[in-house]
Amino acid sequence: MSIEAFDRVELDGTGFDRITEGEVVAVVREAISAGRGGRILTPNIDILRQSRVDDEVRTYLDDADLVVADGMPLVWASKLSGTPLPERVAGSSLIWSLSRGLGLDGRSIFVIGGSPAGDGKDGATRAADRLAAECPGLRIAGTLCPDYGFENDEQAYADLRAKVAGAEPDLVFVGLGFPKQEAVVTRLRAEMPQAWFVGCGAAVNFVAGDVERAPRWMQRTGLEWAHRLGTEPRRLAGRYLKHDAPYALKLLAQARRR
């Protein structure tokens, strides 16, 4: 199953692949078998909003091989515009489905992100351990939980790139938050053209058990943002309520007019 088999739905200047989560896994498995690498971007309302005003964000989107909708408002907007996306494809779900799929082929992953170690393992290691335990056949090439601000230290950045590239993983999950994780992916991808990369935000924390993901009914009904807001109000209130909510309403209104 090739990427070219799927057409794209345009939402506010960004093309989203009309693809299901299962089809994403099939595409990645086939590409890895053929020795082709790639990049998956999972924009939500916040990322789509930023892409309208930030050239760097636009560059990340343009570089992606697959762009999938991580947010029910995007799916709703596609349906209102008459070009429906089949479903939401979230990075926090892909970390599981891709790991299961790669496990079937005996492939390897590298996990970057998570919370720093306390008395035990760091979040990246705990997430990788859980994925390995629950995804038969999956190999762990390595893990990294970089120090805060590592991206401003060229030596630390070089060490990270050397460790990841040296492990030769088939797929790299980068859970450092947007847009930092995408900057890391861009630099790693130049050195690892045969690997796949997914910037997965809080997914590493979810898998590690450090942050609780919203119940499935909230995920399905588009209320996962409310759960996240309730767990991190000081960090997310301004972004969600001041910027993202008005943008989402505008996007839905435009889609309905089309």
C-alpha cells in the first residue's frame, strides 16, 4: 500500500491524507520493507492555526510524507466541506498501532522524550519497556530522555543525533512537544533517510503512565482537549481558550460555507 494511493483533503491551506490509522500502519510497514523512510505529522487545531502565521511550522508540514488529522474538529470540518476524512488519527494512538505493526515484522523503535528519571527509569525507558511487553516481536533500539534545553547545546544535540543514528532504528518516536520535536525530526531525518519519524507529543508520557489520557468516550466525541485542560490548566488554558477555540469555530464556519 503506497502513499500515492491516498488523496488529500485541504483544510485552511494544509493537505490532510484521507487515510485510516490502520492504513497508516500498512503504509509504514511496506515502506520500511522497501527501504524507504518517511515522516508522519499529526496536526491538531493548534498546529494548523500556527501554520498560517509561522513559516517554520509550514516547513515541517511541507516536509511530511503523511499528514493526518489529530483532532475531531478537523474531521468535522472535512465533513462539513464535503470532503470527509475517514477518522481521527492521533499520535497518542499511533505509538501503539505502529509498535504493534512493526512488532509483526520484528522491526525496531527508538523512543525520545518522557519525564526525567527520579529514583528509577526515565519516562522514555518506561514507555519503551511497556511497548516491548505489549507488542510481541517489537525490538527496542534505544531510548533517550534529553535534559531540558538540550536543543540549545550543540554538543548535547550532537550526542543525541549520534546515539539515535548509531542505533539504526526502523522508526523513531519523538515526544518532546511541538514544535521542538519537529526540529529534532528534521535534523535526524537528514542522517537517517531509511527510518520513519513520528512527532508524538505527550504520547510517551501516556505510555509511561506519567500522564493519564482522556477516556475513550472523550476521545471519540472531541472532548479530549477538555481533559487535557483539566489536567494542565495553567499551561494550556491560554492556548486552548484564547487562541484555539476561536480558530476552530472559524474553521468550522468556513467549511460549512464551502
